[in-house]
Amino acid sequence: MEVMKEKFAKLLLGEDMSGGGKGVSSALALSNAITNLAASVFGEQKRLEPMSPDMRARWRKEIDWLLSVTDHIVEFVPSKQMSKDGTNMEVMTTRQRTDLHMNIPALRKLDAMLIDCLDNFKDQNEFYYVSKDADDSQKGNNNRKDDKWWIPTPKVPPNGLSEVTKKWLQFQKDSVNQVLKAAMAINAQVLLEMEIPENYIESLPKNGRASLGDSIYKSITDDYFDPDYFLSSMDLSSEHKILDLKNRIEASVIIWRRKMTAKDGKSSWSSGVSMEKREIFEERAETILLLLKQRFPGIPQSSLDISKIQYNRDVGQAILESYSRIIESLAFTVMSRIDDVIQADSNAQNAPAGLQKRSLKRETSPFTMEKFPNAKEEVERLNAAETPNSMTLSDFMGWSLDQAEAELKKDPNQDTDSTDMKLSSKPANVVTNKRISYIERLETLGGSRSPTARH
């Protein structure tokens, strides 16, 4: 109880414990509290193993405290009520705000699915981790050559993993992939609905050319435009360059939108470019942003998103954004750890793909998408999902046998290869109803960072 009092006192003071009124808004204080809690609980989750009982209990208790605020964010809705004399009346009653009522339960379910996924690794014994302090002979071919030197190196048997373990790992990865897409969709929708701060607008150049630069502006405004060719011609060799391009294009989209909605033709935002051309330019820029999100979902949040989070005053949106962001980050981390084991297995079998150095795209994007998930569709799919999303290795082996027997009963002449293909098929998709957001990862913790730390 005392811990809870201290935490809520800090939130009420806006993180200014001096009481001088110099603290941040309640929305940002809650956002930072959720972000920091996740970093402290999941920051050390560097292996595919269950959470410690203490950490699990702390996470569940403290996240429940912070989410309890949403129970008191309500809206008025009409309701039928019968008076004592039998007359039906329409009165206004309160209920939890619609966006919170829909998304908080979905996020809690995604949260539980991720923790269950980590629990599933408690019984496996085919791979283990080598300490980062171990010598190269112990690490073998799995010695890290990338910038994640602090992450333990997975070690697999000399001949690689068994087939059933490979299928089980892929099953776990597919399940976490659905969680990731759902969390990203919710996060993006919340960010989309947040108001653009005046500070951000005031910092923008007066035209799209100044924001993009002559070369990029010429490519986007040319008569012939191919978004794939445009991206192939850009230098996207580092996370910094990708983020810089995203920031420039987002700024240009805001500029063009403001010009199209400006009522005063003599506004300082106006120019000689026609309304129709601006609409075309904006559509092209949005297409580029969509492709960047699809190909590099692991890069940090853009300047626009960071600004929205910092200046947002809606407590409900702040909680949804931060909670979905940390789930997104944890899912990304778990998928990366699964990829590490798959890579170690590939190295053990001397597969050519396993010996190649991972590209930036693989590091930042452990999955690909044909399109961005829609938040509402993802939530509905999550609620309707019937495929088991949580399975230990032993459970999976039994489930696989049951599935194989069922398929053989349907078609006794079906060959073994076809059965194996069906066993490794992806589980049902998880649902959320938002556009995808930008994943934000801590460089050293693998979790989410507070937006304030980047200003």
C-alpha cells in the first residue's frame, strides 16, 4: 500500500517531488511511469526463459495500479430507465470511454500471451545460452559480430535442433508475430488520433521542398513516380538514415495538408503549387511512409510521434500509447531472441544463409507484412482466435500428433510431406484495430524508452 501511495503521489506531482509546480502533465507522467516500469521489469529479459516469480508479481501488481486510472475515464451515453410509475425514460449514464473499453482488455490479453510464450520455454532442453564472458571456443560459430554484444549467445547441438523443435520455435515466432502486429496497430491508431502540437508545427519549414531537400523533392514531384524505385535509390544503410528520411517525409505531409486546408489564399503557407498537385504529392509521400513502416518496423519513433507523446494531455491516450508500445517492444525482443536460436541452428548445420551476416532489414524487421494491420480487425480477430497460442514443447508435440491424425482421417492417402506442411502452418492472427506504429527499442535494455529522454 505504501508503495502504491508513493507512486501515485509522484504521478500527481507530475514527477516534480519538490512540489514547485514544475512537473510534467499527468498524461506524460503516466506514460513515463508505464515505460519505466516495463524497462525495469523486462529490461533484463535477454533469454528465452520464464520471468522470475518476483518480477512477474511486480509487473502484474504495478501495471494494474497504473491501468486502474482508465476505469474512471468515462463518457455519457443514453440509457433506458423505468420510473416507479412504469414510465420509460431515457437518461444519461456513464461508462468507460469507448477506445479504452475496446483496447485495454485487448492489450491485457496480448500482455498475457507474451508472458505465457516465455513460460513455454521452461521445459525445452535442446538449446542453452553461453555467457557473454565465455571464450570464443565455447561460443563456436555463434559468436556475435553485431552490436548486440551484451545479449547471451544461444548454443544448439552440433547437428542442430530436432525437426519438432524447429516447428515449435516457428509456431512460437508466428504467435508472437501476431501479438506484435496487434500492438503496433493499436499504438499507431492512438498516435494518429493525437493532436499535432503547435511546437512541432512552428518548427516546420514553410514548404515541402525545404523539408525534403531538392533531390527527394524532385523525385516525389516528378511526373513519373515509382515508390519502390525511389526507396532503392535512397541510402537506407543505417537506422539513423531511415529515421531521417521518415522525419523529412512526415514533415512534408503535414506542410502540404496545412496548405490544402488554409482558408486564406495569402497565407504565408501558400505557394504557386495547385491543390491537385499537393494532393498527389501527399499521396506519394504517404506511400513512401507506408513502405518504410512495412520494411523497417523496428526503427525508433519519429519526431512527430515523440512530439505528440510529450505534449499530449489526454490521459487515456497516454496510457494506451505507452502500454501498446511496451508490449510491442517486448514482442519484438522475444522474436529477436527466437531468431537468434534459429540463426544458431542454421550455423550449426552450415547452411549458407546461416553464415551470412544479417542485414539491417533483418535486425530491425523480424517479420514482413503485406499490409499494415488494422486495429479494429486485429482486436476482433484476437477475441475470435481459436488456435492455441500458448504451447510448451511437449504440448506442441502432442498437438502436432493430434493434428496429423485428424488430417490422415480426412484423407488417408495424403502424403507425409503435406502433413508436415500443415503442422508448421501459422496460427490464427491476433486482432487490433489500429494502424501500425513505430517500434521504439532501448539500445541497452531492449525495452521502450521514455520520449523525454530523447530531447
